[in-house]
Amino acid sequence: MAREWTPSSWRERAAKQQPTWPDATAVDEVLKVLSGYPPLVFAGESRQLRQDLGRVARGEALLLQAGDCAESFDSFNAVSIRERLRLILQMAVVLTYSTGVPVVKTGRIAGQFAKPRSADFENVGGRELPSFRGHIVNDPAPTESARIPDPTRLLQAYQQSAATLNLLRAFTKGGFADLARVHAWNLEFVAQSPEGGRYEALANDIDRALRFMSACGVNTESVPHLHEVDFYTSHEALILGYEEALTRQDSLTGDWYDCSAHMVWIGERTRELDGAHVEFFRGIHNPIGCKIGPAATADEVVELCDALDPERAEGRLTLITRMGADSIGDRLPPILRAVRDSGHPVVWACDPMHGNTFTSNSGHKTRHFDAILAEIRGFFAAHAEVGTWPGGVHVELTSDDVTECLGGAEALSDDELDLRYETICDPRLNGRQSLDLAFEVAEMLRSA
Ligand code: PEP
Ligand code: CO
């Protein structure tokens, strides 16, 4: 007999990585307000994403999940939302055009605010301060008072997510994503680079194909699929009180959905089988993800699949592996075999970022573009070895011209990281590196 589940049954389990709010009553009040607010997404949209991910699970489509490590309350504006969307659309078009496989587009956006931390305290310029846990909890400014968890931030996260989603819906359904505008997606600072030039050539090919189809009577106005795109939102559902407050029962099916995003995932640090996160996730009907790091054993991963996907449903569960370029060749194949043999039809996605983070000589937390590519290459090799479908990639990026990850076509060096190191959490690929990555992945897929 399955244990009873409710949106609050996680409260009987140990919940890791939750903020120590200074005033429990203030948090309860905020959560009560949130639970009366409208849902951010609809259950029907989450079901649509589950179907789309089902196609990925069957090897008929690819998943591109991308966006900020941590969204910021400070850089919240229309241009930043538009440019991140534009870059993801551009990467998706590169992948689709080069491989002929449809791409399911999901942003780490409109809710990606909470950050798990390895330690409760961090050293900032010689001072020990409570760790920054994402703008939904506290502020990164290096003072004691900025680091105190503030529950009104939960409301601000909701409002920013709502406004971001509103604009994303307008852009993706209102003409911005029309395939006829494929040239206009080239970011200005990228357009002049070799990657930008490579993209222009591909966009010219697409233009030519569209003109041909138009001459045959098919154009982007007559075919909605060419005029708009389905773009989904996702984030790590870390702060369980917030997620519970946005969990609603669907009137059509009677099922519970976490309506804070279309897809939510469990992070590497909170995936204990008997923990609060697994308990919460098992009861929601969204498509869900779970990060899998290098310490995970094959048995443990199968147990997670049994807990999170008891019905063995295509599109329900995405396992996002983040092994590190040096470990993936040894660690991934046994896990792939065990999950395949267990009959769970999961989507496999490669997060090549979180297993390849290190602190450089200049003192910056960074990642090398070559290690990121090497992990993706290892991911493809492991799937080829086992005969499973390398379903997609999960990356941290920004459209901004930042200098946070080493290498890439610009060959960014350690001395250059300081130029525009702007992230509030992990180092992200910039626009050029992201586009370059899309071309590299497309090539790996073509030769796979
Ligand atoms: C993240 O995706 O930002 C993250 C913290 O990942 P992980 O849980 O895999 O470390
Ligand atoms: Co991160």
C-alpha cells in the first residue's frame, strides 16, 4: 500500500537546505498569501510537456534545458528576458536544423531563484557570513543583515516569475519566435564572431527552405508551428514551503500539480530517498527531474526511479546526470544499464556544468569550456555503449557578454575572468560559448 500523500506530507520528513527563517509566523503568513494567489502555470501545460518529454524518452526528440544558475531580482527587465529566450531559440534551431530532430525547449527561468549551498557559512573578503541562498531567500551583499532570510522575498519571487512568464508567453506566441525571423535571433555581439557567421549561414538555409515551402503554399502564417513555439519553464524546487503553496488540484483530473513551473527538479544535495524533497515530488504530477552526481550508485538511482516514477510513465522523470568530465566514462554506464533494465522510461539529460566547477588561480569559481564539451562527449559515448538515447543537455548560460567560463572560441583566459564576471552564483556560458556549444552538440549527434 502506498503511503498517503498530501502537499504538506513532506513536513514529516527531514528537509535539507531550507532557510532558517528568523520568524516562523511571518513565513506562515506569507505562505498563506501565496496559496491564495493564482497558479503560475496550468496543469494542462505541464501535461503537454510530459507528452513532449515522452517523445524524448522514446528517442524521437531532444531536450534543451538552459538558463541562469540563479535568476536575480536586480537584473529583472524585458531585455534580459528577451535575450535569454532569443539565445535558447537560436541554440534550438541549430540543433533542430543540423540533426532533423525536434527540440523540447525548457528554460531555467521564471522561478530559478533558490540555491542549495555546500556550507551554511561562506568567506567573503575575509569575513565569515551566512551563505547566500538565492534571491528568494536573502541578498548576496557582504553584510550580516543582507544575509538574514526574509520571507517577503517569496512574494517577490512569485511576482517576478509571473511577469517573466507573461512576457515569455507574449514572445513565444506573439510573433517573436516566428521561424521567418530566424536571422533576427542572432545576438548583436555574437553576429560578428565566427559562431555568429556560422549561424547566419544556417539561417540563410532555413530562409531558402521557407521560401521554397511558401512557393508550395505553406508559410509561417498558415502553419502555427512555424509561427510560434512551445517554451516551458523549470527550476529547482528547493524551498518546499513555497512549492507547497503553489501546489493545486487540477479540476479536470483531480491530480495535484506544482503550479510554480511546468517542470521542477530535485537537486543533487536533496535527493535522499527518505527526505522531504522526494516525498513532495512523488505526489505532484508535473514532469520532474532529479540530478544525479558522481557518488550515486546504480541501485540508489533505481530506487529513486521507483519512488518518483512508480507507474513507469514516459516523460514523467528526467535524470540529469552531472558527473564531471573525468568521472562520466566510469560512473554513467552502470547507471544507464540498471535504469534501462528496471524498465523506467526516463529521459537522460547531461548537465556538463556542475561536475566541472573549480576555483582558478585568480580566485574565480569557473568552468572550462573544454571540460564542458568533454563531459557531453562522455555522455554520448556512454549512451552509445549501452544503447540508450542521449536525450538532451542542461546548461547554465546567459545571453550577456560575460567572462565567467574559461576557453571557448574566444579562448578566455584566467586573467580575463575579472573583466565581466557578473554571476551571483555559478559561472555561466556567455552568448558565443552557448552558440558554439549548440554547434558542437549538433555535430556529436550527427555523428552518433
Ligand atoms: C544547479 O542546477 O544550479 C545545481 C545546484 O545543481 P546540482 O544540484 O546538480 O549541484
Ligand atoms: Co548552478
